[in-house]
Amino acid sequence: MRATSIGHAGILVDTLDGSIVCDPWFSPQFFGSWFVFPRNDQLTAELMQRICNPTYLYISHIHADHLDEEWLAANMSKDTTVLVPGYPTRELERIMLRLGFRNIVRTFDGEEVALGPNLTIAIHCETSMTDGPGGDSALMISDGSARLVNQNDCRTNDLDALRRHGPVDLHWLQYSGAIWYPMVYEESPARMRELVDAKVASQYQRALRYVEAIDARVVVPSAGPPVFLDPDLFKFNVITGDELSIFPDQRGFLSRLAAAGHRGVLAIPGTEIEIGARDIAVTHPKPQPEVDAIFENKAEYLRSYQADWLPWLQREKATWHAPTDDLLETLKAWWEPLMEMAPTLCDAVGAVCVLNTGGSTSSELAIAIDFPNRKVRPALPGEPHSFRFTIQRELVETVAAQRSNDWSNALFLSCRFSAWRDGSFNEYLYNFFKSLSIERMRRAEAEALRKLDPDRGGLAQQEFELDGWIIERTCPHRQADLKVFGEIDGDEFVCTMHGWRFDLATGKCRNAADHRLRIRRAD
């Protein structure tokens, strides 16, 4: 088995029975904020040909630094078979079909799938709202000669799950930041220093827990960090280590791995890692001194990279949507029906969130998202509120015009805003912004109800009808609302929250013998 880095979380895995491309990301994302580091826009034509024509394509989740829609549509062979995680919704599958891919293999959470005489894969899903409404996933690949785990930035809850398939040779995982917190928050420099240091420490600690649990022969730091080439955001790059940023590069984590007794490998785009029975060979696409210079002379490297992309950034900003006269009315008509269908989530937010917008060509507009009263209205001068976002008007107009159903992905990851909150983090506020469609909000409300009402509001005693079957309302596995997450697939009833399957005729669970679902034919 050979694994070739193609940047960030991107990997080309050559096996005995074909190749798998994972999360190819090439286009700058999040309003031109994130760029691949080290840069991957100079790969050889031969490698690009292999990347664009794999046997299989795996997209771990919907975030744009993993699902590069523009690049996939223009470059990836549509004859490639797409391996789709078994998520609660079919959103990723619909996107891939829209991009032109015809061959889709939908998997079940954690179950091994044979793709060839030697090749076996298993995709492990995480489906809490923290992972995004579309979910997150990790991939195990085995071809009889070696086993690779691609964890990308999936926060696997079951630390042993990925190792249960057998000993792991190569483990790729995230160690660096992939969020806007805490850098965008309105804090003093001293307090920001504390928050950044704590966040970086927690990132390293979490990654090391995964490393210890999987215990691979070699670990490859991946899935970050991005770099920021826009002059307005350049401060978020970690160059000297003193920057107020959660994006340290590979060197820091490699030092932690060595100190803990683990072998780590530095991979840049184009680096090949050949897994042998006795050794693992690493070949970089350029001489070692040039590889070292990327990190030792990082400021110079980033300035050169920036110069190449500044014209593109100027063109990107020119595409942002101009201010309209009806932004408030647009958000009101869009969001108020969603708030009405999510009373548990709104009550969990429990306060007003003020959205301040302004731009170089527009007057400021302050919008109150009034969760207690389920209203979107003008913010009153000086009115009490617990949350505040200040975002350039053109960016808000753009995601509104696009009807983006996940502002975490479409807007917040850009880091092009500032935030304030009165008190601690409120996950339900961000769950709202991740769930701006009926499909997503239905799921967000179901999860809020599951978390906040242990008795599920009496749902455990309820039943519902689906396609001629009477089914109990909650899954015996982890109490997901089956009216939201259940579907019939042949002779099985499937809870799509975690992929648990039940025999329609008997209700017996095919994932675990000690679970049974109440199910019967409707009269």
C-alpha cells in the first residue's frame, strides 16, 4: 500500500485492488480565507492525472476544505465510484449526484465493505450536531498488505473503534485548529492569549488520545493547518509561535509525538509513504533542504504564496453580493418558520442574538434574532442581548442569496467576523446556524429534545406509522426520534442516526442481539 499526500486532509491511497482518493481540496475556501498548506497548486501532471482518475473517491464530510465542489465538478472523473458515509441524511449523496457522479456506494456506520479480492474499507460516522448536521467520518482501508486509518478531523467518540479492524500501520489525523474560536471573540490580548493557549493544548491532547488508542506504526499529522493569505487575515498564521492563533503547523505536533514515543512523519503535498512489512519508506517531492525551508522560512514562503494569489483574492471579493433593500425581510421569511418548528432548540438558546452588518458601500443594519419569541426583527438601540455577531454586510448578503443552510461552513469558518457573548458557549445557538433548512432543523430539534428531555417528552411510549408499519417512536440504541431518523430499506427498518438496522418481521436488531424494536403491520 502507498499513501500520497495531496494537501490538508487529501490522500491518494494506492492498494492492491485500485486507488482511493480522500478529500481532495485545491480551491481556496470560506470566502477566500483558507488556503492549503503547504501549497498544492504545483503538483506534477502525472500525480494530478492519478488524483483525477481514481477507482474510488471518499469525501469525509460536507465542509468545503474536504468537499471541494468546484474542483470536483471540473476535474474528477465522473466514472469514479463514490464511497458515501452512512449519515442520517442523504445530503452528501445528493451533492455528489448533482456534481455528476453516477456510481454511489452508501455504507453503514463501522461495517466493513469488500471492494475487491484484497481491498476492504469501513467508514465510521459521527452524527452529533457538534459534527455538523451532515455528520463527520473516518475511513479504514485494508488491502491485505497494510492497514491505513484516515481520521482527518473526525472526533471519534469510540476511541477503540478504528482499531477493532486490526493493527494499524498508518494513522492520518488532525491536530491543529479548524474553527474560528477564540480568535474572532472580543477579548483583551491577555485573555486571548490564555484562550488560544488552552485551545491549542486541548487540540494536541485530543489528538494524542487518538494516537494512543489506535497505536499505529506511524502517525501522519494532517487536515490542517490552513493558511490565510488575505492581508486582512494574515495574522492568523502561526509563524513565530507568538501569534494569537490556534493554527500551529506540523512541527509542533511531531515534537509531541516524538516525546510520547511515537513515530511521526511529515508529509507535504506529493510526499509518498510506502508501507512495507518491515519498514515504512517516505519520499518527498523535493530535496529535504527545500522541505525544511517551508517551515524554517515560513514567513518568506507564505509571502511568495500570497503574491501568487492576491489577484485571485481581488476577483473573489468582487463576487460578494451587493447590499439589498430587503435583507431583514429575507431572513425573517426564511428563519421564523424554522424557529417555530424548533421550540426546544430556541428555548435552549433562550436569549436575543444581535447580528450587526455593515460594509463599505452600505449603512449598518442591526438584526435581532429573538429566540424566546421566535422572531427576526430590527434590533432596538441598547436592548439586552446575550450574543452578538458583527459581519460585513456583503458576506451576509452572499450567504442569504445562496440560501446557505450551514453558516458555520459557509460563513463562520472564514474568520471574517467578530463575536461577543455574555457567558459561556451555547451550542444550541450554533446548532441553529448549522441547520437553516427544514431537513436540518428537524434534526436539530430532535437532538435538542433528546439531550434536554431524558424522557423524550413521552416519545418513548409513542408509536408512528410508516409505509404500512406501526413503529415505536424512539430507537432502543440511543433514543433517536425514529419519526425523524427512521426509514425502511427492503426488509429492514434503519435508524439513520447511527445506522442501526432492525428486521421488519421480528423487530430484532441486526447490530446487537440485546436490542429489539417494537414494530408490527398496520391493520
